[in-house]
Amino acid sequence: MSEKLAILWPEIILFLGTCVVMILGLSPRIEARKACAAVAAIAIVLAGIVGSLAPSGGSALLPELMNYSKGLIAIIGLLLLLLATGTVDRAEERAIAAGQRTFDPLRATRGEFYAFFLFSLTGLMLCASADDLIWLFLALELTSLPTYVMVAISTRGTRSQEAGVKYFFLGALGAAIFLYGFALLYGGTGTTNLTEMHAYFAANGLNPIATAGLVISIVGIGFKIAAVPMHFYTADVYQGAAASVSAFLAFVPKTAGFLAILAIVAAPGWAYGTSGESLPPELRVTLWVIAALTMTVGNTLALMQTSIKRILAYSSIAHTGYMLVGVIAGPGDGSFTQNGVAAVLFYLLTYGVLNLGAFAIVACLEHDRGDTTEPDEADHIDDLKGLCRTKPVMGWVIVISSLGLLGLPPLLGFFGKVPLFTSGIAAGEIALVLVLAINSAIAAFYYLRLVNAALLSDPDPKGETLRETPLPLRRVAAVVATGGVIVLTIAAGGLMTAAEQAGTYAPMTHDEAERYLEAAGRASQAAELPEAP
Amino acid sequence: MLYLLMAVPLLFAAVIATRPPEHARWIALVGSFVALGVTLFAMLQFSYAFGGSTQLEAHTPWIPALGVTLDVGVDSVSLLLIALTALLGPICVLASWTAITWQQRTYYAWLLILQTAMVGVFAARDLIFFYVCFEFTLIPMYVLISLFGSTNRKKAATKFFLYTFTGSIVALAGLIYVAWWHARGAGEWTFAIATLGETARQMPLSVQMPVMIAMLLGFAVKVPLFPVHTWLPLAHTEAPTAGSVILAGVLLKLGTYGIYRFVLPFVPEAVAVAAPTIAVLSIIGIVYAGLICWVQTDVKKLVAYSSVSHLGFCVIGLFALNHVGISGSVMYMINHGLSTGALFLLIGMAYERYHTRSMKELGGLAAKMPVWATFMVFFAMASVALPGLNGFVSEFMCMMGVFQADDAWAAAAGSAAQVPGSTPGPLGPWFALAAGTGVIIGAMYVLYMVGKVCFGPLVEPAGHDQHAHGDGHEGDHHLPADLTPREIWTLLPLAAGCLVLGLYPSPVLDTIEPSVSNIVSLYDDRVELPAMMPTGDTDAPADRPAEVMP
Amino acid sequence: MTPTTLANVDLVSYLPLGLIITMAVGFAVANVVLTLIIGPKREGKTKGIAYESGMNPVGTARKRFNVRFYLIAMVFLVFDVEVVFLYPWAATFPNIAPGSPDGLMWLIRILFFLFTTVIAYIYGYRKGVFKFD
């Protein structure tokens, strides 16, 4: 118990932050309400520091995963928080400041918004330290449940509510599917502990029920990472939510899903197939098909969109497909170039930063149509026209982010993709790597449209109402993310070393597994004895 | 040294971005001249006797986790191509002097950045670094075409970007596969080109083949080879003059350079098998593009298609796999840059005056612009390989190489060494004959174009006389009827280059010799296999040069 | 010793169970389908109205409730669940040896749980759930 507590301090800090924020947000004093974001930021920073310095723990199969992930989550989480400022209650606060209305706690959603924000990050960090299926399920749901509400309250429009409800129902479906998978896994192996499950697989091999459980779990978690066939909600939900929340959705549940998939897939491990270095065949084929379809569907559908948020939504589906290549490839010999797990972890970082920059542009531009209503987001691709000339900072943010997402060298996205290539090839997945290569090329088409509009087009005459958001922190987030792309490009080496370490995979040999099971078997028998009343 | 060469244009580009737009072209001019100076200095430092080995090397670690470095170094072929790039730099700036009147800072800054990237491609000794520069040329070119091109520029720029990006990302997969093959054997990852070459040559044919196809896909798009050439005419036609010059002069050479640097030395066995197929594609390209040229009315498009045709010679020369062919091909890379670049410049000059490129609206310009017409005829002749000019040397050598590259002939004679001038290879006289028709077609369409545009009755676009000598359309500058001194000085270095290389090519041939020998030796080894040379006791073939140790 | 798992069990022994499930589902489906096919159908206005335990229905069922009903329901749920957790804890706690580290842990756990409900209470209070006006 207490050793578990030692690795849970980041989550506890976030939770305490949540409690404070929830109550501060309902204070009748404006200063107290404004402190919400600051408290949330402090909590995230503290959690990040504690999380990356904490003793390693979590799953014994991926022993170094936790610290890297928590640091990563805190960094991107902080940027997302900057971007999320002013998402809710803007018009309300303006009316209160103008004296038209008094503060009504029932109408205010600021406290809840930040509280859910922190709750979701708590869940995400829990995913990083999960070593048990039940823990993993709770962590995944703690990540997702707050996001349903965040989507619904992110704007006052009915679209957000529709998006929230759609997201909720499909999310529940996804959760039900992977819970079913977890149940089958338990049925097939007799344990919910992932290390023990690994030992069971290593000692006894796979059985059909466990295999079915693995496949169903992966498909269900596909909802979190927006993989085909669970991707249908993505575009509608991202479009319906405010851009800051869409950015959140594109990173947080996706990261949670990938951490969960890595944890689950690590249980059977990469010790099957003809080479003895790939996933169990059924699992590999499932992931293979999902990856190939996800990339292709995401990229193809993105070609036809005119809404920036929809383009980015489909592109985020495509990036899921890319990352799945790393999951299929597996840890190889553990060096960064062959370690698909490390490639995924590194890609999550590059994707998080770049994607944030791209969504930030939508969050930072708005159409001002008088001050009675909330300003509209500038979500149409035509809104970007001539941006590099009219608003150079914003223009270059979108140009650099798009080119980075495209994977154009020498930007960060390219160095995210190279390890996926190398690990995929090293694992013998040549065909999948070719699919990845061709998809990267398809992606060029729609990213170029964004670049083209911002960098090379003349400003749209209809764009007179377009202005930069008055919220300074959002612009800070956009600029920091873009600056981060350049800085991280130069510092990529160090980060890759960190990711390489984080991707360490420690499987058991057959004998070790049997010894482990024996010990665990005795222990579990002891636990089953009823406690003396 | 080479870093300096890459940093100079970049620095000046940064200066341009911070200075007022009126200064942009002057800064760019100074920058490109400084770069040219540094290049000349580098050429002096280079030891030509050991041209086949990598010189002026510098090592910088970049991303140790991936084994990626920023290593640079040049052999003689790289050096010559860098020199070509540096020479075209000031010419491009001068060519844009009056044509670009808006967003000057953007234009000149990207032009210089493009130069950095191109030098990077030729100088890189690390595969990932090479690829980074190779891909990064796309962005400046994309911007130049889509901001400063003519009417259809957006489409052209996008098509250009997508074609090359698609091709090269597949090439990347192939190259990484080679790196993996190395890592599997050696236990550690490296992307050093020389090391990977060693490894790649040891791969069995069944592995070499897909790797070669992947690499060729990337480089063939850039060349462009026949089925994937369609982006080029569009991009050329729509690009601004300087863009076309760089595109024809250097960017297309990135493709042939890639074949020279990667495909030929990496996968010799696969190349030997596939050479006839590639040669057939090249010949189709030569003839087909030539025929298209014949029916063009747009002068710029005509020259663009002629590029496809010419690069076909270049590729077929490379795949002749013998000394003459490859040397000729490398020569061709340089010559084509000079003569076609100059043709694009001339067309750009005429366009600045008349705002049309249609042969229906232009004719007999020799009457009005004698100097222009002189240059036009000169470079057209260089382009169709008139003996005495540069095109002849390289085209002849390419054809020669193809003609000699005949296994059947060599086998019939017993061994390669016994028939003078004959080297084993998969091509032969029939291929040379087919490609030769391309020469004839080339002569026809170029002469037709020159005859129509320069001579005959004077035809000018309707309404041109109202704006006599001037053009009030885009800029307020007034150009005289014939060329200005600036324009003449732009063309003269190119003309001089054509003449010198045409009359006295041996210095250049001597320079590239060691580098080419390194590659040819890989293919000569093939002959010494017992199965192919039953006698087995002959010395090295007479025409085989002394090997230079890398 | 490995734990007993489903996979180790002979699936054939589940056959009777499967048979019963099939029969149950089959029976239900058959009844519904048969009723649809052979049952008499008499439609009428009176038959269509909602069943309100014999009274005539008044107004529409789709009426909006004050949102406070939901809030109160949720607050009730919070405290209800709290008791559900507290009771077994209170019944077990006296059995732990006094002064053992286990005892402290148990205490901390329940205090943490109570802390969360206190937060929920403060939140509810500030949100105005307990104002009945």
C-alpha cells in the first residue's frame, strides 16, 4: 500500500488542486474565481516535477514508462491549460463586470471546467502508473468522463451539447467493449494484475479466451485513441467543442489510450510469430489492419474538409495510425532506433506539441461580431488566408505546426516519424511502413492547404471581423508550442534518450515466470483465507 | 568549410529578413557572390588527385540516439555540382533584378535558403542529413513558385510538392531499410553514407531489388523519368525565371545525383538487372518528350519538355554502367544546368518585354533584339549538342557509353578487354540507336523554335507598340528593346562555360574521373566473376582506370 | 500452482447451460412472434392512452422539472453512497489490533474518503443546492 502511495503523489497533488479549484470557482469574489487557472497551473507543475522525480514504479513490464509519461503529461497539460483560459464564462463574466447581472453560482461553470481538466489529467497520470486491469479501467474512465462534460460546457451553443452527448454515448460503448475485453482477459488468465498476466502467458502460452480478450480490449480502447472503427465521433466532437477543448481531446484521451494499449500489449509481449519477436498473430493482424485503415481513412477524409478543426480531427486519426506502427513493432533490442515503444512515446511528445500549436490557431483567432455574444471561432480554412501578412505571429504558428505535423524535415515531426520507420522496418513490417510512407505523402496535401492559405494567399476580404483573441495566455500557448517545436528539434537527441529509457521493456523468461507464478500462487492463497473476526 | 558554405546564404537570408525590402536584392547579390567566393576557395583547397575520396570533411554529432550526424564532405562530383549551384546563385539574383517587384524580401530570402539546402544535399555525408536537405529544397521552391509564378502557379506548386514528397518518402523507407540491414549486422545504427554503401552491396539480389525500386521512385520523380515527369512542365512553366533556372540547373540534378550517389553504388547487382528497364523508360522519355516539344507553342513549356528529354540521356548514361557513360552523364548534369538554365533566362527576358511566351505571338525577334537572338541561337545550339559546344561532349559520351555497354558483344569476343572500347553492360547499340532518334528530334524542335522566334518576319504581340519599349503592367521600370548590360553579364558566364566545356572538357573529365572510377569499379568486379570470364587470367581491362582508394 | 482459469475448464461441460439459454431466448422470441402473427388486434382511442393506475391522465409526461430536483438527487446519492461505504468500515475497524500500522492506514483511508465528501458538500453548498426559495 505505502509503496503504491509513493508513486501516486502526482495524482494526489492534482486531486488536491481539483478540490481547491472546484470551490474557488464558485466564490462570489472575482479575484478568487480568477485564481482557478493559477491554482490548476501550480498543481500541474508540482505534479510534473514530483512525477518525473519519483522512484520508478507502475508496471513491472515497462518499468521506466511512468516518469517519462508524467513529465510529458505535465508539460503538454500546462500548455493545454494556457490554451484553455477563457473557454467558459467569458460573456457571463463580462456581464457581471458591467453590472448587468450578479454572480449566479448555478450559471457559473469555471470551477467545474478547471476541476474536470485536472481530473482528466489525474486519470491520465494514473494510466501511466497502471499495473492492474481494474486500475487501468478506472484510470481510463477518469480520463474520459470529465471530457464529456468539458465538451458540453465548452461553448454556449447547442452544437457543443450535441457533441458532448454524442461523445458520451460512443464513449460508453467503447468503455463497455474494452471492459468486456478485460473481463475475458481475467477469465482467460485468472488475474487482473498485468505482471502476473505476463508471467501466466510466458509460462503457459496464450489461450483462445485471453486472445479474444486482448483483441476486444484493443478495439475498445481504439475509441480513446480515435482509431478505426471507433473513430466516427472524432470530427463532429472536435468541431462541436471549443478549440481549446478539442486540443485537449486530441492529446489527453489519446495518450491515455496509448499508455493503456502499451500496458495491455506488454502482457503477452512481443515474443510470438515466426521470428519470435512480434506480437501474437491475432493481435498483430488486428493492430495491423487497424493501423493501416486508421491512417488511410484519417488522411483521405481530411482531404475533403474545409473546417480547420475537422481537418485537424482527421489528421489526429491519421497520427493514431502512425503511432500504432510503433506498438506493432515492439521494443526490438531496446535501442532507440529499433524500439517501437520508445518511438510511440517520443511521437506522443512531438504530436502533442505540434497538434497544440495547430489547434491554438483556431483558439486564438475569432470573429468579433459585437460584444453581446461570445465571439465565433475562426474555424474555416479561408480565415487563415494571408495570415502571415496580417498577423505574422499567428501565421507562422500555423505554418510551422502544419509542416511539423506533415513530418517535413528538419522539423520535429520528421524526427518523430523516423523512429517509427526504423522500428517498423526492424520488426519486419515492411508493408506497413510503406503504407505509412504513402500516407505521409497523402497528408502533405491537406497540410499544404493550411500552409498555402496562411503563407501564400492574399487576405480574405470577408475577414474584416477577424481578430486575435484578447486572451494573452492563449497566444502565449501558441507561441510557446511553436517555439518548442524549434527548440525540441535541436534538442531532439536528449529527448530521444529519455524516450529510449522510458521504452524499456522487461519481459520474463519461461523459468522466471514459473517462479513468479509459484510465489504469487502462494501469496494469493494466503490472501484468500478469511480474516479472523 | 562546407558548413561555412551552407551558412553564408542562410546568414544573408536572415539579414534580408531584417532590412527594408529595397535593400533585399543588393544583399542577396552580395550574399550569392560571397557564397561563390567561398566555393572558389573550397575548390582551391580540394586535392584533385584524390578526387574520388571524400575531402573537406567535418563531423558534428546531431542526434546520437538515432546515430544521425551532420557530417559533410565532398568528392569531385559533389564539388562540381556545388560549384554549379554557387555559379547559378548570383545569376538567379540578377535575373530577378527587375522581374520581381513585390514581396522582395520573401523572394530573395527564400532564394538564398534554397541555395543552402542545395549545397547541403551535395555536401551531406549522412543519410538523414542528406534527406533533410533534399526535402527542405521543396519548401523554398514551393514558395517561389506559388507566390511569384504565373497564372496557374498554385496548382503547379502543389503538384510539384506532392510528387516529389511522395517519391522521396518512399525512398526514405528504402534507405532506412539499408540502415537497418547494417544495424542488424554491425549491431549499431549509423547513417553514414559510405558505411551504408559497404553494407548495401552485400545484400542479396532479392533484397537489393526492392531497395532499388524504393530509391529509384524517389529520385526518378526528381529527375524526372518518364512515367512520373508530369509535374515538371507545369512547374517550369509557372515558376518565375530564376525558379526555372534553379529547377533546371540544380534541382533536377538532385535526382540524378541521388542515383549516382545512392542507387549505383548501393545496389549494383539489382542495377545490373534493372538497367535495361530503366534504359527503356529513359528512351521513352527522350523520344516522347521530344515529340511533345515539337508541337508546343509555349516556348517555356518547350524548353521544359526538352529538359525531360535531356535528363533521359543523363539517366541512360548513368545506367550504361561503364566509364564513358557515367562520366558523360555527370558532364551532362553540369552542361544541362548551364545551357538550359540560360535558355530559361532568355525566355524570361523576352517575357519581361512582351508578356507572352507563345510562339504564335513572337517571331523574327532578331530584327529587334539582335543580342538576345545571338545568345538564343548560341544556347540552343549548345542544347542540341552542336560539336564544339558543351552539349555535344556529354551527349556523345552518354551515347557512346550506351553503345559500348553490351554484354553480348563482350561475351562474343571472349572478354571485355579484348575488344577495344567495349565494356560489359546490359545495354548496347540498339539502345543507343533508339536514344539517338531523340537527338534528331531534339535538333528538329529546337531549330524549329529558334527559326520561328528569332528569324523570319517580325511578329510581336498585338498592343505591344502602344507600350513601346516599356511595360507598364507590373513594374514601372523601362527596359530597352534589346538586352541591358546587366542581362548580358548574366548570360556571359554561362556562355563562357558552355564554350570552355565544349572545346576543352578534359579538366572537368579529369576531375570527376576518380569519383566515377570508384563506381565503375563496382561493376567491373562483376565481370571478374569466374562464370562470366572463363579465362580468368587477364589483367584489368585496358580502359579501366587505376583505382583510387577512398 | 497456476490459478484455475476458464481456459483450463472443459467447455463441453457448459453445454447444458447453453442449451437452457437457447431455450429461454427461443421461448421468448417465439411468443412475441406468435402473438404478432395470430393475436387479435383491436385498436382504439381508449386503449392507446397512458395507464395511470385507473385515473384519467392529466397533461403531458414530458414536463420540465426544476434543475434543483436533480441537484438534490445527486447530493442525496453522494451521502447515501458515503453511508454504504462507512458502514462496513465501521463494522470491521474494531477488529484490527489497536496500535498496529494497519489501523493507521485504515484510518487514513476513511479520512480521505470523508474529505472527498466534505469537498462535495462545500461544493454543493456554494452552488446553492441547499437554498430552497
